[in-house]
Amino acid sequence: MQETVSRKRPLGVTIVAAVLSIEGIVEIIIGIIALLAIFALGRVAATHGHNIVHNAVDVIGIILGGYFLIAGILKLIFAVGLWALQRWAFWLTVIIEVISILGSAYQFTRPGHNVVGIVLGMIIPVLILLYFFVDSNVRAAFRI
């Protein structure tokens, strides 16, 4: 007979999952608001005979709103995976945090960059990565 061993979720993983859930919900709300606002703006432009502006605004709205909706849904999926201690969620969270750090580092190459804002944007991803890889309880919980 197989013996099932229940794994205990480390407190930090619970916090990361909760933060990802909150970020996901906020991004979904932002995506919905962006879509509604952009489509309303596009309709106003179309009403005044600016069809090219209307089409451009609609495309930009779909891209921006869609980005936030997709990012929010993915963060909610990652949060559920972390909550359930799924190995795929561990690795996908690591990948997302590395991409976030690289995106923040890229901001240094842009003119007029805000060093404080960039560094603050890098703190949470770095802390999550350090926590995931340094704490042996986390690695054991995800069987890594």
C-alpha cells in the first residue's frame, strides 16, 4: 500500500500565491477598464467622422486590454498552482520573475530612466527568486 505524505506549504509560498492572486485580479480589472475606456473613446472618434482614429484606437485598446487580461489570468493560474504546490507553477513563477528582472534591467538602457523606480520594481522578483532557491523548505515542498 502506498503511503501518502502530505506536504506542508511554506508561509512564504502562501504569501507569494496571495500576492500573485491580488496582482492577477487587479490586472484583470485594469484590462476590462482599458477595453471599455478605449472602445468608448473609439466610438466618440467614429461619431465625429474620424474612422481611421477609431480603428487605431480600437486596435491599441485590444492590445493593451488583452495584455492585462491575459497577464491577470496567467497570474491567477500560477497562484493556484503555487497554492497546490505544483512543480510547474514553481518553474513558471521563476521564469516570470526572471523576465520581470530582465524587463526592469532593460529600462536602464532607456533615456530618462528612473533609477529608484527600476530598482524598486526589481526588489520583489529578486526576493521571490532568492526565497524559492535558497530556502530548502520551499524546494522540498515542490520536490525540487
